Amino acid sequence: MNTRLLWGGSLTLIVAAVAACGSSSDDAATGMPGAGGSGAAGPYNSATGGGYGYGANGGTGYAGSAGAYAGIGGAGEARPDGGAAGAAGADAGDAGDKCAALDDSKDAVFFLSADDSNSMASPAIVRAMLNDGASIPKHIIRTYEFLNYYNVGYAPAETGKLAIVPEMRAGETEGSFELTLGVASAAAPAARRPMVLTFVLDTSGSMAGEPISLQQEVVKVLAGELQKGDKVSVVTWNTSQAVLLDSHVATGPNDATLVKLATSTTASGGTDLSGGLQKGYQIAQKNFDANKLNRVIVISDGQANVGITDENIIGQGAQLNDGDGIYLVGVGVGHGVNDTLMDTVTDAGRGAYVFIDSAAEAKRMFDTRFDEVMDVAARAVQVELRLPWYMGIEKFYGEEYSTNPKEIEPQHLAPNDAMVFSQIVSACNVSNYSAEDPIEVVARWETPVAHLKQETSVQSTFSKLLATQSKYQDKAAAIIAYAEALKDPGVKGENLDAALAKVDAADPNKTDPELSEIRTLIGKAKLQY
């Protein structure tokens, strides 16, 4: 596999296929990564036919009405991370009877994943590339990370709880609806837990210049967040590993030992990312304290070229510690960052993945948004969407979804944060739709330290949701439109223009700084078309 580096160039890695379950993350009608190939006929029939993939091998389709034909984008397309194209959905019924394959005695139940709420590298990388006038590869645009990075604004839940906020409006076609779900955590406590931090710092030759300077900025900002008694360890790695600090007890904010170390790192040699992570996790396990916030923080451009570079093996090594509550925070730095590797490793490590392109961004992520990046308010969150039997998901903007809960990886939710699920739902036949039919959303999770099981739910109807004025949906829709337009700007940039119109509708007075940033970035994107 040839993994693309951003801002030009490529890096050859030995990469095992990443088998994934559930629907495609952002692309309607695409096959999932993995073996690819044809899937079984799907349970739901759209007005335009089959082809909406959500099976583990891609290609499971909505059952069509006039033969085996591809609709809603057709057969699943090949994925850039190795999945073969999924085949179009097969015909499953009489012509004109679009609901024939459904069981009208059971609700339509879907399990949703938005990726960890604090993974948000994609929009920061995109912003840096737009500012540089660089072309943006479609595969790095992960829409759900845009919903993580930009704050939709959900009010925090009560302490120890999660709050579910459903919002709905009519879709573009009869019988379809835009459904946005916010699952918000509580505010961060005034006094955070003590920390056990293990820095795993890349000092290889590729880090010379801007990357090593940005790495130093991140460590210095985090040094400013320390409290007396926090425990800090530092491993540096290039061709080999060096333990510079082991179980150092911080004196307080801006601990002199850590600050001095941060400013003294230099770049040389090869890049054994796997060896660096293994050494870091050894130290983290030794220092683990169940009553403290335990984090491994790897800062790198991800350009592993020495040792075991299979990103799945590296990810598995990180994932082994998840049961102990040691989560991996991945920090990508530098214009040549290997986004593919950093995203995969941090996803397996069950923590944040952020991209730092400036000292200001380091401060934003590790000072202003410290709790979002570093802490966990709700562990293993699983979101269930229950719709009437005749409804299906036509388009999903999260990471993945499935009718089988075992195929969806539960995700962690940070304090001061929200998981945002946006989807287009539609009826197989408009005649089946009733405005008084129910909709239910259930969130299940565990407490972060004791792992106590919790659950909350919200019930409503189509009519009630449609009659309630949306508070958050406009901004969420604008963020989604921006990300989706970057994937497909249109022949003359018309999709970028449509995204800009949604931004203006969500922020007519131009008072939202995040939407102002998006407005500016859309303008830069339009210069390329």
C-alpha cells in the first residue's frame, strides 16, 4: 500500500487491511474497507434502488424494485485505504413495492458511531492545506471530525449524566428528513483528577525544523497544565529509544525539568514508531493509577520507516491497555504528516487525534480545550436510534452505523463535549409515513473510573420534532456542507457556494468565529475551482 503524505510525496508502508464494520463513514453507497466484494441484499428499498453499503465486506444494498440496479450512488466505490468496491444491492421484490423486504412487525433499529468525540485532526489539516493553497485529498476529509472540531454548542448535561438532543426538519424529497442528534456530556469538574502522563516524542530526522518546534510547543503547553504531584515520563525515539524521564513528580505548572527537556530535543536518525510506543506503554503500565488520568501522548509526523511499521500491529499494542484506562493521545505535526498512520494508531488507542500547525493551535488544543482532548466523561458510549419499520438511513455523516450492535465500536466522550450524529432518514414508501409515529434515541455508557453501566433515552414523534424550532441543527448542517463540498466542490464550485449559503444562514450576523473561519476557508477553496 502506498500511503499518501500531505503536501506532496508518499511513504511506502507494510499495512494490513483494516477490517471495518458498519456503513461507510461519509460516502453514501460506498463499500467498507476490507475484503470488498458483494454483500447480501439489504433490508430497505430507496426510491432509486439498491447499492447503499453497510456490510463488513461492502456492497450490502437496499433492495431495489425493478431488477438489480444501483441507486443512491450505485455500487460501493473502492476505498483509498484498501477496500474493494462493494457490489450494488440485489433486487428483492415486486416492481413498485419498495417495502417488500421489510418486516413491518419490528422497529428499524440502528447503532451509531461518530468516532471518539475528541478526534479532530482532519479539519485542522484541511485548514492548513487551504491556507497553503494545496490540493486536498478526498480521503483525509472525515466529516465527523469536523463536527468534533467545530463546537455546535450543545448545553452541558447534568453532572454524571448525558443529554440527548434530537432535532429534525423536512428533507429535500417527500418522506425524507434531516435528523440531527446531539449527545452531550457534563461540564468538566473544577478540580481535575491528578495525571500520569507518558510523552512518546519523535526525534527522527524527518522532524527537523517546523515539526520539532511544534512538538516542543505542545510539551510546553501541557507543562503549563501540570499540578503539583502529577507524574510525568518522557521517551524519545528515532532508530532507538531513550528514556529521558521516568516517574518524575511535577512541582506544579511549568515544571522546570519538563520545560527544559522540551526545549532541548533535536532531530536525527530513523523512525521506529512501534518501538517508541512499546517503550512508552511499558512505562505507562508501570506507573498506572486507576484513580488518576493516565495518558500516553505520542507526538510525531508519523513517518515510520524503521522497525515494525504495520500500523495495525502498532494499534493493537495501544489497544491492549484500553481495559486499564490508558488512552493514547496522538498529535500530528508538520506539513508531511502521515495522516493514515496517525489516525489508525490513535483510533486503536481510543484517544484523541489532533493536528498542530502553529503555537496558537497547540494552546487551543492543550490549554483552552484541554479537557476535551485529555479527559473522558463517559466511557464506551453506544447510541441506538429506533425508527418506525418503514424508515431507513439514506445518508449518514458519522463514522459508521449498523443494525448489529456488535459491529459498532463504542466510543468515549470527553467533558465539555458532544457527539453529533447527522443523517438523512427516509420512508420506503411515503404512504406508510405517519407524523405521529415514534422516534427513540437511547445512549448507554460506562462511568470512566468505576465502569458502572448507565443509560438514558429520549422519545418523541415526527410531528413534535418537526414543530420544534431547531437550536443547533443549522450550525451542524453548515459544518457538514463545508466538509462535503471539499470532497465534491462541483463543476464550477457550486457545492462550495451552497455550503457558503448554509454558513450564512446559520450565522446571518457573522458573530460566530468558527463559522467565520469556515466562511474564509470556503473562499480559499473556491480559488482552486
